[in-house]
Amino acid sequence: MSERSGAPAERPPATSPRRELPSADVADFIRFCHLRRTAAWPEIYDDMCLVAARREFNGWGYDQLAAHGVTFALGEMPRLAAWVRTIVPPPAEPAAEPRLEPRLGLAPA
């Protein structure tokens, strides 16, 4: 039987994805994807993948984006989502429809 050491395994320090800001190049990539189709997270994710696959932003594919910190791996989703929420404005609230109130005292002619 193997013996386990009593010391817990060391984990890398956890960083909050909300505290880290994207680089200027990453912010430009996010804005580029957002302008193609004004979508917010998570809908913009599909557009980001498409832009990367087609190399539509500065000719960058997945490898170039990864070199700038943008990966589409499941473990990196919280950071990517936080970056998108930092760069992309929240969707506007739909305007309330005006309510038509019947006017009192007027009889139909």
C-alpha cells in the first residue's frame, strides 16, 4: 500500500477573474467581435470562436489569441467572461411601451 504524506498538495494562488483587466489588444478583439453582432456574454462567445477560426481580427487565429491570453478552454471561461463584461456595455433595457388610457368624459360620436 502506498503512504500519503500528511502535507496537503500546494495549489497555485487563486486569482479573481474580475480583478484582471485584458490587454489593449484583447480589448480590441472583444470590441471587434461585439461590433460584428451586438451580443453580450455568453452569446458573443460563438462570434469570438468564429472570428478566431477565420482569422478575421488582425489575421490572428487561436494560437495568436492564446499568445495574448485569449483561450477558449473551459477552465478559462470565467476570465474570458469577466473580460467581455468589462469591455462590452450591458444590453440596454427595452423601452416600456406607452400605456393608452381611455379619456374620460368623451363619448364616441
